[in-house]
Amino acid sequence: METGQEPVPCSEAARPRSMHLSRRSINIEALLSNLPLFRGLDSEVVTRVARATRTIGVRRGHVLFRERETPTGFHLIVYGQVKLTVGSPHGAEKVVDILGQGQTFGEATMFIDGSYPVTAQTLTESLLLHVSRGAILDELDRDPRLVRQIIAGLSLRLHQLLTDVESYSMHSGCQRIVDYLLRDHPTGDEGSITVTLPVGKNVIASRLNLTQETFSRILQNLSAKGLLVVHGRMIHIPHVGRLRTHDH
């Protein structure tokens, strides 16, 4: 699907109730104003950009854009989940990132005369905003503060990418999984927790640069050592401290 086109609508009978949300149902200006990109800017800036923004309500598995398509803007996830992937000539895919509510993607490609380097596909029923590339470029000419905030945002993404590369290069597969499971758990509170995986194990394995078989084997090994208990997508960790200091 070309990203500039509207997704094919479902029939009213088959459409989930939440997918009836429309431009009138959500406050686009409020959602945009909460983005770091627009914080501190004049309200007129957000108002103009909001006029060039459209809502996209889609089901699980919908392709928002594919590799090598021409960028037309960036997306904000109002709710749902999106995976960014790169493909191989043999049809395999590598998950580059998994994004959720409040996150954006596609900003960097607005400033190059090229194409999307990834494919974006929904993992769940999702509602997104598509912010027009033309509207952003127009505002860049009006307000240099927006330029600085875009540079700051892209610099943060670059830092995150370098962190990922370091993890893949320097950390074992077991350490990557442990870091993922404890990513939202601060050091210091070392009791028991239960983590619910947001997506399937195959998607997370690809995100961590592991095969699904390796991912499952590591979970089994940790489970056999009493460091965690796996029930489908729910993973119970009896003692965070023991798992954190486990010899990876």
C-alpha cells in the first residue's frame, strides 16, 4: 500500500468499535502538542500541522509503508503496536524496532531524497496519525526552533541505534534477553515481578538479533535454573536480583 493512500475500510459490521474513532473523536492538536518535536512552539505551528494531519485506523497486519517507497511524512501511534522490519532477497525479515502508544517513526526519511529503509506493519489493531512531510518542511522555514528540536530527536534515535549495535556486538544472547525483560525495572528493587511480553516471542527474538530457537532455548535454560517461569507471554521472575547478576 502506498503510504499516501487511505487504507481500505472494513465493513461497518466487521469493524471493531474502537476503529470508529475519527478526526472528530480525537484531539489531533493536543496529541501533536505533547510530542517533544512541538513542545515550546507557538500554538499556531501545531494548528497548521494538525490541518495537514490525517488519522489512520487499521487492523493487525496492515502495512503502512514498505521499503523503497517514497516518504510522505511521519507517523504517531495513538494506540496499538507497529513493527519496523528490513527484508532479505530470500523473503526473511529482521525486526528493527517495536513501537507502541505515543511513539513516532519516519521522521528521518522526510529530509532525504530517498525512500523508506524499512517496512512498517501493525502488530495489533491500531490508530495512528500521519503528519504531512510538506507541512513540516513549511514550518521549518518559519521557525528555526523546530529545526533544533528535530535535530535533538534524531540525535536521540542515533544514540539508541548505537546502543543496540553495542548490545548485539558485546552482549551474549542470554544477557540481551535479561536486559529486555528488566528494561522497565529499576536497579534497587530486586523482588519478584511478572513481565508480559507485548508481542510474540518470534518478533522479540528478531528484535534482539536472535533466532526464535535460540530465544526459546535461553528461556528454557533460565527456567531450569529457577530464574524465571514461563507461561505463554507471561514470564514470572521470582527474584530480580538473582536474574540480574546471573552469569550470562
